[in-house]
Amino acid sequence: MKSGAERTEILHRSLRVSLAASAGFYPFLYWLHEPVLALYALFAPIALGLLSSIPGSGRQRAVVMLKALPVGLVLVALGTLLAVQTWAAVLGMLVVGFLLAFAAVAGPRPAGAAPGLQLFYILACFPPYEPQTLWLRLAGLVFGVVVLALCELFLLPQAPGPTYRTALAEAVATAGGTLAGRIHLSPGDLRAAGARLRLSRFPPAERPAGPGRAARGLSQAGSGARRLLEQLAHLTETGELRLLVRGNGSGPGAGGAEDADTPSRSLLPQVASLCDETGAALRAGRPIPGPERMDEVIDAFQQTRVRQATRNPADVPPVPVLRRQAAVLAVAESARILEISVRVGLDGRRSRPIEPRELFWYAQAPAPQLWIRRFTGNMTLRSVQFQNAVRIALALAAARLVAGSLDLTHGFWVLLAVLTLSRTTVGQTWAAIRIAVAGNLVGAVAAGALLIGLGQHTEAYAALLAPGMLLAFALGPLLGIAWAQGLFTLVVAIAFAQIAPANWQLAEARIVDVVTGSAIGLLCAMLAWPAGARREVRRTMAELLHACNPLIRGTVAALTAVPPGSAPLPPTQPALHRLRLAEAAYDQFRSEPAGSRPAHADWHAVLIAAGQVLLGAHWLPRFDMPATALPPDAADRARAGAHAVADSTVRLACLCTGDQPPPEVTTRSSPASPVGPPLPALVDLDVWLRSLDAQFARIEAGLPDPVRRAARGTTAGDAAGHLSGPRRPGR
């Protein structure tokens, strides 16, 4: 059920598109007597205003349309020239279809404009081959797009939606107020504050999803803010945050262990101050001036911890205090990453190298490299964006081949059906096609009756076109795909009846072309990744877990090496790449409707755990590298704990794909308690490993019994089945 605001915007959009389409069609056809010019002036606003879902406010959409205009001109010219032969038009459709569909990796705005740009090539690549009319086609396209952009700007423009930067500022302010003791929220409220930063809660135009530095920085800042609020929620649950905040206030401490935690209570106000400054910078839209000061603060905190741990045994803080300090250190590091991400996101310019360089590699990279990296990173069969682009390109090329080979009348309708009815799964495609064909059948009957009744009275068609567009473009989105297809059939029949003499066979051709395009789209959906993201999310999550395995082992190996610093740090780029692919697959998986078989794997928990692995792999070697070698027994236990947690990633990865885990990892084991002196490096390692172990245990416990039995050596045949279906709504 659409909200009142959505219904209002649909009506406003219908008015803008109808006015822009009419503004060029009527004068060009009836005053200048140029049907080609009129046709392109009519379809340009329909393509970019109706068939495309360009997100954003009226001003943002107008900017996207004007930026898309040069691309549209090139596509119309290319289609006009390649219409000379069917094979040339088919090859052009294959390349154009893939490139425009793959442009979705550049963000929601290029993805939204892609269907309209596809239509520009489709309309031009069909016979008759008339390159002498190219200038008329281009002029009509320019007129239609410019008038539509002006309508977006001045005719009931869409107001800007809530910005991601504002929401991020509120979340950071919540974290700062909690750390300073100004506000007191429950763990659920803190997690809810982080959940409000989920990209699905924002209009597509406001999501930081582009490949540029600003978008990458804000996206990373959003992840950092959610992680910081989750850490604060955990500290609130354990009561540690209350002890720390009360110790910073005017109230007396509780004595004992909490009085011994002076370093934590001195670090926490500085973290709160940093959050306050970061929130203010987000609200002002300007980065924080001056150097990043948290590096020195955290280094001083760690030196204090080391001095405490190397005193007389009687002066060493209790283990609960050391664990609390480890948690505070993680909070400070999260705030540090958050502040740097905001700085990069607000500035947007190239900067000097920022530590850790693996996380902030984009801050010093030139813009062309960022775009190339985004595209090449998705040029893999494991990318859902690549899969979608291949699927739509093959379907459009096949449709163009069939339409050209069979010489179908108005063959571009075949491709239009493929473009508008294709979905990411065969089930979705079939459901859309059934409804669309029924709507087209009713619309074709109505159009045939209209053409028979009005005959060649073009003035009657002219009087019906504008109000017909207004009703069709409003009622279609409001009432569903059947109404949209049926009413659009009426509109195109009325329009073409004015361009050339038409009879009831025009409606017949429309329904034949739609059925042909629907069959081609359904066939491609059956052959090219018919399950959508269901299987892909399993594979990408498994690859992500496999990439986390060497990170866990390598991080602990670097901290326990003899002499310290002699072991190389594990590379994090492979895991970062797998994380991005897994996030993309999960996003599409969440957008697909539920099927008959629900999945029980908590994919979101896998993403959170992988993020914690990456964060620990960076800050543990940076702040916990010991000056002297750790005691041998303690180092052995730390390595054994790392191996136990790393084995959990292998076991979970196998369960994700329905494989039987290797014999050496079928038995679950947890990290052993540390031995030896309570050094900060050992305590921080233990806290990190135990936190990961608990997360992996919760993920595995949430799997259905057949899947968990696979981990104990039973057959895994049922496991893949239980993990393959999409989850219920709200997953």
C-alpha cells in the first residue's frame, strides 16, 4: 500500500511527463509536419521520466537527466547507424545493454537512468534505415529531455529527502552524549540508533553508494558509527559503561576494581569530545580542522596499560579491569576510524596516506582509479551486478535478433517488454509476465476497439493523447503492473495512430510483440542465474569467511612472533574485496521477495563478524605490538585460540555452501583462557578472539538441525537446501 506522499509524487510525475511529452509532440507533428521529430520528442520524456526511476529531488533528477543527455545522443546516433543490418544492431544491443546495466555499480542515479538510455538505442536501431533523419532524431531527443528537466525543476518539484549526512550526525551525537553521560539509553535504543543508518532507510539518491572519495568516506563512516553504537550497547548491557561514566562525573566511585581503571576514565572523555566535534562537522558540512589527535591519545593509553601490567604483581589491575580497558580501546579505535572517515567524506579531495592505509586506500587514489577499481572489482561471475548486466544484455540482444529476423511490426516493443518485465529471479519474472500479458491483452482489445471506432480521425486521437497519458502514467504505478501495461498499450496506439494510418492490427502487433518479449525474458531468466541472489549470497558469504581465516591466524601470528615484528602482517585487501561482494549480494537478496523455502542463516551477522575481523586485524598490530616477546606458554595459547576461531570460519563457510567441513574442523572448540602475566596484548587478543567466537557460535546455532549435523560429519545434502531459499520478509 503506497503512502499519501508516494501517491502525490506519482500524480506529480505523471503531470510532468505528460506535459513534457505533449510539448514537443503536438507542435512538431501538426505544425512542422515532422513525425520523426515528434516521435523522439514524445518518447524522450517517457523514457527518462517514466520508465527510468531516477532518484532524488526535482533538482537532482534534472541534473541527472541533463548529464544523461549526451549519452542519449550517442546512443541514438549509434542505433541509427547500426540499423543498417540486423546482425550489427544485435551486436550493438549486446554491448550497449551490458554497459548500461553494469553502470549500476556506479551508484543509484546511473542505475536509475539506465533503462531510459537503453530505450534510446532500442528506438533508433530498428528499421527503416534512415541515417538522413539522424538530426531530426537528435533534435527531438534534446527537446524532450530539456523540457522534462525544466518540468522537474519548476512544475511541482519533488522536495529533497532526509540526507545521510544529517542522520549520521545524529548517530554520532548519540554516541558522544552516551560516552559523556549526558544521555542514558538502553542497549536496544543504542542499537536502534545504529539501525537508522541502514542504507535501505534512505532514498536511493541520498545513499553514499558511489565510487568517489566522498561517497566511500561517508559509507565507511556509517559502518563505523553503527559499530561504535553496538560497542556502547554491549558495554551498557554488561554495566561497564555505567561504571566508567559515573567515575567521570561528580558522584563517588564504587571503589575496588573501578577505581583502578583510571586510564579508561581518562580516555573516555576524549573519545566523547571527538564524537561531539565529528557530529558538529557533519552538521556544518565541513571537515574538522587540525591533525588527527586520537593516535597520540591511544598510544598514551596503551603505554599506561603496559606500565601498569609491568609493575609489582600487587599493583597490576585485576583482569576484569584489563578486559574493560580492552573494550574501551576498541571504542576509541572505532571513534578514530569514524572521525577519519567523516573527514575524508566531507573533504572529498585527495589526501596524504592515512593509517591504516588498507582501509583508507581511496583517500589518496585519483578519481579515475576509484572508478576503474569499482568496475574491475565487479567484473567477476560472483558479482550480482555483473550477473544482472549479462542477463539483461543477452535478453535484449536475443529480442533484437528475433524481432529483426521475423520482421515484427513495431519490433522495438519486444525489447521494451524485455526491459520492463525482466526480474532477478525466474519466479519474479514469471509472476510479472503473467500479470503484464493479461493487462496487455485487455489493453489491446480496448485499443483495437478504439481504432475501429475512430478510424482515421486524427483530431480525435490528438484530443485523447494528453489526457490518456496523464491517466495512464498515474493509474499504472498506483494500481499495478497489469494496469500499467494495459494503459500504456492504449497510449502507444493513440500516439502511433497520429503518426501513420493505423487499424486494429496495431493492437494485435502490440500483444504479439509483448508476448514474444516476455517469452525471451523468461527464457533468459531460466538460463542465466535463475535463483537471483539466493545462491550468490551463499557463495559470497562462504568466500568472505574463507578470507577471514588467514586474517585471524596472521594477526595473532604477527603479535606472537619472536622477535616481535618479525612476522609480516596479513594482507586485508582480499577480505575487503570479498566483503564488498558479499554486501552487494546481500543487498539484492534482501530486495527479492520471499519464496516458499525460508533460509535460516543470519547473513547480516556474518557481515558484522567479518567487519570485526578486519578491524581487529588493523588495530591490534598497530596498538598492541609488544616491545618484547610474549611468554612462550601465553603465545602458544593465543595461537591455539586463533586456530580454534579460524576453524569456525572454515566450518561455517562449508555450511554456507552445503559442503561437508574437513574432518579437522568438525568439532567445535573455543579459545582457552590466557595464562601468564596479564599483558595488554594478551588481554586484547583474548577479548577479540572470544568476541569473534561468540558471534560465530551464535551464527552456527541459528542454523537448522540438518545443516548443523553436516558439521558433525553427516551428509550435507539437506544443508544446501535449507540455505538456498530466500528468507521471509523482515529477514
